[in-house]
Amino acid sequence: MAKSTLFISLQFHYFGILGLILTFLVIMAILFTCIGIFVIYYKRAEFHKKNWKLSVSGIISECVFEEWNASSLSGFPAHLRSLFNKKHFRDFLINELVHTKKSLAGSSTDNLKNLYCGLQLQKDSYNKLQSKKWHIKAKGVEELGMMEQKQYCNEIIALANDENELVRNEAQCAVVSLYGFEGLSFFLKDITYPISCLQQIQLLYKLGGLQPSDWHPLQGWLQSANDSVVEFAVKLAALYNNYEVYDEVVTCLKNSSLQVKLTIIEYLKKAPREDAAEEIKQYYHYESKTFRISAIRALQYIGDEKHIPFIQYQLHDVDNDIRLQAAKSLLYLRPAVNSAAGYVQSDDAPQLEEMFPGITKEYAA
């Protein structure tokens, strides 16, 4: 009886292990089959794209240099006309047009836009805005903005406050591309999500060379409840050397955001006001270490001899970084005050050299 039970148990384990092995082999076979199908599909897609690119690049080049009949497909080779109803080919053509337009300027871009509209490709881009996938939605916004499709402006503006960061970034850039500085008013007054530092740089880049016709909205942005909007508004004022909003900017030093305050310090460094240094000093003792270091650094550019005692006092701060920055600023100011040439003519020099060996040689010239 015991032998029979042992035999049945071994037989059960044997078939169990055999079943696991067979299951594993079947799974591996399915996996390798899927990989093989994917590789074949990918290679075929790349092969088609290479062929499409050779044909499409010639058409785009012709479109760039001369007027193109954008009202029909008559200028396309027969094999491309037959593919035009396929979504992959239309997406490929849109990508090529957008990529080409990014690298061009002037009247040649109008021809590309005419081709894009003549082939009704803007409808494909608009349909992407309805997608639930954020990357497809962002791609549609980029295409409409790059191809200057103002008729979809309301839909793009609605996405400027989208919950997905990349979607709203693309929408904000698209609105600025379409309307320039005035486009900022379409979303800055209502935006609830923060504008990242990178996004601020992108928006400032798109505004390069554009002169606003109305500065009134800037005052409203400086009073925004969104700290990143306030920060961006200060950067705009600094970029355009706008000192009409000086008082509003200084008021923002009361803001709780450290980044806003640091941005204001950079603005005040450029402001041609005699009281700029005093405004910074007013908040010095109530702020963080980072603010105080930035404030002392700013004084070396906008301060004068009357601020030297204040900076000297900071040499006795318990924080070594603040003391070091005070020493640097003092050594920048002393030569300017005393008209020194190549060295510091100051009673502070021995003390600074003792505190920070070598500093007078490094910063006094």
C-alpha cells in the first residue's frame, strides 16, 4: 500500500514538472513569434518611410522654392496618391512639413502652410486634440501651432491649463507662436498650474525680438495668485527693460516664494533706480540664507560707498558662506570707491586676507 502511494505521488510530480516545462516552452514560442512579427512589421514600416521620404522630400523642396498647387493631389506621384487615405502616410507627411517649417523662415513657409491646408492635413492635427493619450494630444497642438492654424485657437487655449504638463506646455507655446506677446494674455490670467523654469525659458525664447504693443496686462500678472506667473512677469519686465512696473515689482518682494524674490533681485540689478539697493536691504534680515547671499552679491553691482558699512557688518555673520560673499562684494566695491588699480586700498584687506586666504588677490583686481 505504501509503495503504491509513493508511486502515485512520484507520477503526479513527474507529470506536474512535465506540464510546467511544456507551458514554459509554449510561452517562449509565443514570445519569440511576437518578437519576430514586431521586427518584421518595424522593418517594413522603416522601408516604407524611406521610400516615402525620397518622394515627399522632392515635393516639399519644390513647394519651398515655388508656388504649389495645394488644391489637389495632382502634383503627387501616383503611388503616393494611392497612399494618401492611409493615416500613417498622412502623419508622416505632416511630420515632414512641420520639421521643414521649423528650419525655414520667410515666404517659403507660406507655401508649406498652403500645402498643409490644401491637403486638409489640419483636420488630422485637430483630431489629435480629441485623443485621450497625452502625447498624441500634445503632438496635435504642436502641429497646429507650427502651421499657424488660428481657427483652432480656442481649442488650443483650453489646453493651456491642461492637467498634463507637456500638453499645456505645447499649448502655451502654440498660443505665443500664433499671437506673440498678446497671446500670453489668453492663458496667464487663468492658469492654475505652475509654469516650470524650462517652460518659462521656452516662452521667453519664442518672444525674442517681439515688441509688445500693450504693457497693461503685465501689472495684472504681477498680482497673480500663481507664484510662477509672478516670477515669469518679473522676467518679462527684466527682458524688455520695463521700469514702468518698478513699484509693482518691488511690492512682490513680500511674496512668500523664494524664487520670485530671487528673480526680483535680478530685476533690481538692472533697474536704474537709486533706491534699488535700499529695497533689497529692507528685506535682508527677514529672509533666508539664499536670499541674503543673493542680496549681498547684488550690492556689489548696484551699491556704492554708503553701503560699505552694511556689507562690512556681514563679515561678522556666523555663516561662512555669507561672510565669503560679503568679502567678495566688499572687494568689488572698494576699488570702485577708492579708484584702486590692481589691488585693494582698504583697511579691510588684511582682515579679509586673514579670514579667507588669497581672496584679495583673486577679487581685488
